[in-house]
Amino acid sequence: MSIPVLTAVAWPYANGPRHIGHVSGFGVPSDVFSRYQRMAGNRVLMVSGTDEHGTPITVQADKEGLTSQQTADKYTRQIGQDLQGLGLTYDLFTRTSTGNHAEVTQQIFLALHRNGYVVPKTTTGAISPSTGRTLPDRYIEGTCPICGYDGARGDQCDNCGNQLDAAELINPKSRINGETPKFVETEHLFLDLPAFTESLGKWLSTKTDWRPNVVNFTKNLLDDMRPRPITRDLDWGVKIPLDGWRDQPLKRFYVWFDAVIGYFSASVEWARRSGNPDAWQEFWNNPDARGYYFMGKDNITFHAQIWPALLLGHNGAGDKGGQVGPYGRLNLPDEIVSSEFLTMSGSKFSTSRGTVIYVNDFLREFGPDTLRYFIAVAGPETQDTDFTWDEFVRRTNFELANEWGNLVNRSISMAHKNNGAIPAPVKPAPADEELKALSRKAFETVGGHLQRSRFKLAATEAMRVVSAANRYLSDQEPWKLKDDPERRDAVLHTALQVVSDANTLLTPFLPHSAQKVHEALGGTGVWAAQPELQDVEDLDIPGRINPILTGDYAAEQARWESIPIEVGRPLAKPTPLFAKLDPKLGETGPEWAPIAQ
């Protein structure tokens, strides 16, 4: 039975192009998952966009001599191009500076406020002594007062997972210029997190099947439920729709607050653009719908604690009760699919430190599918993983080129040379049926892993079919069966059937090359659809043009099943699927890549 599946993908900051560490956490895993779900016959809504508010944008704008809006415009387009190049099939990749997002954010806030989950509080705010500007908590670092970790942020410690206040840090320093911030009193609105302790705890207690890193992290969340600020002293962000607040020039919603609401606002925008403004309800109000959230591990708190609390508050389902908000009872996340970090020489990719490999550079040199495959089979799915050029070259040459590319090339080449078309299996043997049975069974195994976001296991099982097919060809030696053409044709038919099956199994990982294999097998039309980058007018701000990612994915032919190949379908001579890389590349990487220290 077809079910609605929401794929909610973390929102990248629009303050620079994306590097491969970013897309290994939120990008490729979410697209592999969504492509599988569509192939399995489910209705998918994959949404995200650029996170454009808050200090990260204003800091970058100052560096480049641009306005905050100009900076967001510049990098939103660059990021859209990066994600399009990777083939990430968003139904809508939008941005948080749209009129639609502001309206939805304000409506969610007003529902929380009416239900008593927003409280005003005088607090201590950090000011930059040199500029007089507010410093957000995330831009202050120091020693954690709880665990002693040197490198804790002003909002939380990534080492022990505890929520912090910037003023609590030992030896706090600004990440922007290294100066010691000045702390002053200011009034802000806070999310009353303690008012969700019971309801959030009850919900979290049911999530025992999440990834171990997420389950372990969430166990600590209920131990320190303190009110969390949802407004900041800043002139760049969504305005606060309350008397006494809306006209203040330096009061905006805190960037984390409006960013998590983006999952829902993007769904509303998608529905409005689809011609059916209520279409989002299938994914958000339908109790049968499933919601999966993809991100890196540094975002677990916002998705396993903060966003569920906002949804509970809107629904009137927090510990204080309340009325259901204007959007009806909204679904809470069903699964938080959090990846660990992709590192380089043991350290996180860092633009400031020069240890960064940008997506655009990688795609220009190696294409999208080699990166997608590497992230799937060797990425940080359950633990921090070091990227090395040696491992990338090895995976590309031995698994993609030698194993998969070679199987496709020699199977189709022999059939093209001997038959010119897909031959008939007129003289089958037990070995043929054994291989085809293995191939058919893999759909259940690989599909089961993909359903649980176990991408390494899924890719490994798919490649096991490829390896078995290569062994089969080596054992059957069809090139030696000139005197027995019927048996040769049966072997080639079997090999081509398994190539077709394996191509389907690998489509979520390798959609670009899957299209080529589909065509090499004589297929026509779209096998694996790709996203489009479009310029559209903002739905609520006249004259504002927004670049969005979207696509028509219903038109693709790929389905999660073994489809019998068509005897007699003409075959052309194939071209190599993957080019082998120079082994020397594994020692240093390309000239443009950073040198690991």
C-alpha cells in the first residue's frame, strides 16, 4: 500500500558553497532514501532550502561588502547548483527569506504563544565590544562548565550534549574576531521547554529503533530542560508578530527557531505552487504518513527535542495542554536519521582551516555518482569517517569501474557483437536460474536496508549481486561458446537480466549512470529523473525572484522490482560507464584539493 513519506532535509546556511562533508550528512543519504521510496511506489515529499537568517549571513555579508539579502541570494544560487549537480531530487528546495516562510513561522509562534509555551525573560546577551553588534550564542566558544570540553559553543556543548548559556562558558571568546564578548541585560522571548518534559519524554520513549547515536544522545535531553530563547537582537530575520515587539528594529526570531519551522513552511509553499494549497496535509495531518529527518549529528538536539516541542505546542499537546493551532494536528518526526562527521586527517572539514573539498570542484573533476557511491559505502553513517583520496580511488576503480562498469560493458558488448539485440534464453541451465534467483531476492534485502536508512549494507548487498554476475560470466565463458550459440545466448540473456536488476538496485545510489545503463540496454525515456533549478517569483513578495530546486519525478520509469528484459530489443555498442582513476591520485589528490596535514 502506498504511503505518504516526508523527507525533511537539514537546511544549509547560505553563507558559502557546500563541501563534501556537508552533503555526506544531509544530502546524499536523503536522496538515496527518497529515490528508493518513490521506486517502491510511495508518495514522497522531499523538502528543504537555504537557512538565510541570523548572524552567519550578516558576518559573511560584512566580509564581502554586501547586504545580508545579497549574500543570501548569491549563495542560495550556488548551493542550489551544487545540489542539482549531485542529483538531489527535492520536490522543493526553497529558502527562509520567502514571504511564505515568514507567515508560517509567525503563525506557529502565535499558536505557541496562545497556548502558554512562550514566556518573556530578561537575560544576558553578548555584545561585540568593537562593533556593538549582538553575538549569537553559536558564535561564542569557550570551555564547557559541565564537562570541561575546550570548544563548547554558547548554546550547547557537542561533547556532553548539554544546553548552555554563553555567559556560563569559561573564558568565552568570539569566533568572529577572538575578542572577549561583553554581556548586557536584554529582554527576549523564550520557549518554555520545561513545559514539555512529560509529553516530550513520553514521545521519545517510543523511539527505541532509531540509530544508536541518536538514541544515546536523546537519553540526555530530558535531564536539562531549560527555557530556550527564540528571539535575538538582530536586524536580519523574521519579525515578531506581537504588540511591543513587531516594531522594534533589532528584535527578530532566533535563526534556529524559524529554520526548523522551514520543514513545514516549505511543504506549504510546495502545495501552493502545485495548484492544490491543501496538498501538504497529506504529509503533515495524515496519521498514516511517515516523516524522516536527515542531518549531521550536531543537529540532533533541534530535531529530537526542539522541533518536536514546537509541534507539540502548536498541537496543544504539551504538558500545559492548549488548543490545536491553525494548521491542525501536525505529525511529529517518525525517525531522526543523523549521520556522524566526514573528516579529513581526523578533523572536521573546515573552510577557515583550509581543509575543505567543495562539491562543485569534486563534481567538475569526478562527476556525481562516484561521490554518491563513496558516501553511501564509506561515509559517516554511524561513526566519524576519514575521507582519503586513496580510499576514494580504490572504491572508484575496483568497485565502480572494475566490478560494475566491467559487468555492464562486457555483457552488452558480447550481446551486441553476437546478436545485435537481447538474445532469447533457449538453452537455460541451473546456474542461470541460480543467479537470477539471487538477483530477484536482493530486492527484498536491499529494500529492507534502504527502508531503515542502512545505506552501507544496502549498497554492499547490491554490489554482491554484481560480483556474483561477474563470477558467473567467468565460469560460463560465453566467449568460448561459438559452437553452441543457443547456450551462449542463454548465458548472455541471464547476464543482461542481472545487469538490468543490478541497475535497478543501484539506481538510488547511482542515478546518473543508471540512466546510461537503461539506455545501453535499449531503453528509452527517463529512467531516473533529475532535479531542475528554476527561477520563480516569490508567492508573497512582488518582484522577488527565488531560485528553487524541483522536478517531475512521477515521470521516471524506475520501479523497485525485477522486470524481465525484452528479447529482441536492439543493443548498441556500449561506452565505458566509469573511467578508472590514476592510482597516483590516491597519494596526493588533485592539485586543487587541500593537503591533509
